[in-house]
Amino acid sequence: MGRVLCLSVTLYDSADFGSLHLSNRVVMAPLTRTRADADGVPTAIIEEYYRQRAGQGLIISEGVWPVLEGKSYPGQPGIVTPAQIDGWRRVADAVHAEGGTIVMQLMHGGRVGHPEISGEPRVVAPSALAAPGQTRTPQGKADLPVAHALTLDEIPVVVEEFVQAARNAITAGFDGVEVHGANGYLVHEFLSPVSNVRDDQYGGSPENRARFAIEVTTAVAAAVGADRTGIRLSPAHGIQGVIEDDAADVLATYTALAEGLAPLGLAFVDVLHPEPAGELVQTIRRASGAPLIVNTGFGVETTRAAAEELVAEDWADAVAAGRPVIANPDLVERWRTGAELNEPRPDLFYGSTAEGYIDYPSLEVARAGE
């Protein structure tokens, strides 16, 4: 990676991102697990799942819908109703009791959803386009529908839905929030010239396509504090029809976004990209001025060696891991000591039961069984 090692900082050192205190620099990436009940309320096994993983320096929750119209998947939790807020309060309390720090990812699915999943009559997006492929509804597989293109009058309403969800997350006891601007969902849909074909102030140029993400994040930060607000980005990820394959346009778009976020003083920017030390990610870091969490994404599993090197060489302030945290609730201790890891069971990543969710053994349990 080409930098002189910065021996003063390691993956296992503490950090402060805004008002968020991290006991180490291993972050639990946001991970869809679909274990909420039919009303979008976190269940007892969700509480236990996050409690088990409180040893990560920061937990970023699974994507939580800020409005029913933005629900993408059966079993996905919300943060709208009193029951949902109370359910998440139990989760936050459990994590805090173990000394952990947790933020809620606010995820509006945009065009990645279906009326048979949300019960709402439409899905919304920057433009009247359907995401490619199908989704699994309670009635079976269905094509993803053509979205309703948000009008200029409707966009501020959606921004306010994010704001209220952020307030609800703080009411539930969360330490902060993360705006989901990645992986093909609503905020990301505005960023791509393929999913956003508008010809008004929200479309066309890189600066215009970055506008919605900046407005949402600015409004959320004003409501709950920039020191408790982050954003997740996945530039050039090419997922769910949100295609960003023009390198120059991607760099211009995400530079405009980062520069628009810079005055806020965010707690962190969380970037999913296979080359975290590359020009694009490091430009976002410099332009935003915020602590950087990196995640190599779905195609490249985060290893202990890579995570340690990214922090030691100052390519990132923290590293997010997904599958290793699913399979190893005490991943930090295992990485710190070089202990053997549990293997993840991908066939159980999504579902409604405790199997493959809260039954991965801790290091202590595994050693006791030897």
C-alpha cells in the first residue's frame, strides 16, 4: 500500500468520532438480517444479536426504514411506531450494558421494494425507472416495479422523514445515526446518472445529483447533531441498477458530495469500496474532513491482516467488517489474539430464526468445548 507505518495507532486503539467513543477501531458493518416481526419491531433475538457483538468499537445497525414506503424487505425493522422505538431501546440498552456504542442506519429503499412488502401503493425514486430483477414478497417472487419519480414538492417531505427517524433513533437511546447513501437504495439512486435521469436541480450534473444526499445529511445533522451523524457510501459499486461506471463522473460526483458535507463536521464517513487506499476513497476522505471507516465490500472479505494494515498505514481511521462479525460475536478479541475464527453460514444470513444468528459460539465457549 506504500505508506510508512504509523506505529502510534493500531486497529485495537480507542478513537472518538464526534461524540461517539470507540473502544477499538473494528466496526460492525450494517448487515441486513430480516429478523424483525411482521410490524417491523425488533425481536428478543435481535436484542441478543447486537448484545453479543458489543465488543466491536462501533456497531452500525442493519438498515432501518424511516417510513413504510421505504421498506425493502420482509422482516426489515422500522423506526416509526412507538413499538419499534421501544424495541430498539431494548437493543441500545443491551449494547450499552456491555460497554458498546451503536448507531442506527437509516435506510429508505427507494425503488428497491414492492407494494406487497410495504403495503403502500408505490415505491419512489428520483426517476420513473424500475430497478432490475425481482424481489421476494410474502406472496412470492415479483418484478421490481416502476418507481414514482419524486416531485420537487415531495422531496422535502422525504427529507423530513429521515429527520424524524433520526430523532426517533436518539429517543430510542442510540448514540447516533448513519444515513444510508449506498448499495442502490434511495439516496444512492440520486447519485447515479443511470438511475437519476432528472433534468431539474436534482439531476444532470455531478453537483445536482449530489444535492439530495447533502440535503438529507444536513437536515439529519441539524436535528440530532453532526457529531452523532455519519453517512455510508458505495461509489462505483454497480448494484441494483445504480450504475456508476464512468470513473471521471464518479470522482466528480463524490467529490461534490464530500465537499458539500465538509462544513457539517460529521462524526464519520463510511465508504464501501474494494480499493480503500485508492484515489477515489482517499479523495472522499480529504474532501469531507471526517473520520473514515472503510469496508472492502461483498466481494472481498475483510481479513485481520488487511484491517490492521489499513489503520496502521493511515488509510482509514477504522475498518468495518461484515461476515467475520456475523460468525464471530467476539471478533475483536479473536483478531487481537490471533485465535481461530468461526466460519459463517451464508444460507442462514437471512431468515426469522435464532439459527445462524445468535448461535455462533464465543471464543470462551469454543475453548470450553475443546
